[in-house]
Amino acid sequence: MELKRLMRLQAEFDKDHPRFCDWSVKITDRNLEVLQFLMVCMIGELGEFANTVKKVIRGDFSLASRRKEIEEEITDVFIYLVKICNQMDIDLEVNFLKKLEKNKGRFKERRV
């Protein structure tokens, strides 16, 4: 499934599940608190991912025993990223491909 389809699926889900926040509202200069809230949510999920990885690295758990948890947390990060892109009209797929090309040029000299 392509990224644009995933983004549409998330947008449809968000429209049907408003909860305490309207997940489908476009982010503008007038409602930057929505962007701030989504950013905090995404960073919170990234923190949960990092905390699990930390515990694996220090030897509390094996990577295999925490793989599902890691998958879930990194997916939560991705979901918030998609939400932000949808609400800011950012074409993540197009921008990813542009950035990949830019990085190819930037890191070309560093190949070992």
C-alpha cells in the first residue's frame, strides 16, 4: 500500500473519531495549539519507544521479547506524523522523495 493511501485512511479515521480534539482540522496560524498538542503526543510516543530500546540495551529484556512493543510504539510515532502532515497539507511522500534526493547529494562524499 502506498503512503498516500495510508494517509487517506488515517484522515478518514480521524474524521470519524473526533474525541476531545478535532483531528481533521487544518492547522493554521490561528490554531497552533493543535500542532503543539500533536507534537507533544508524537514526542511522547517516541519517548516510549526510546524507553523500551533503553531497557533492551541495558539488558533488562531481549530485543525479541520487546519487538512487538517496539513495533507498536514506532507505529504510534508514525500515526502522529501522518496526522500532522494531513492537518498541515504536507505531502509526506513527495517531500520524502525530495529529501532522499537531497540527502543522496549530501552524503555522496561520505561513502566508505
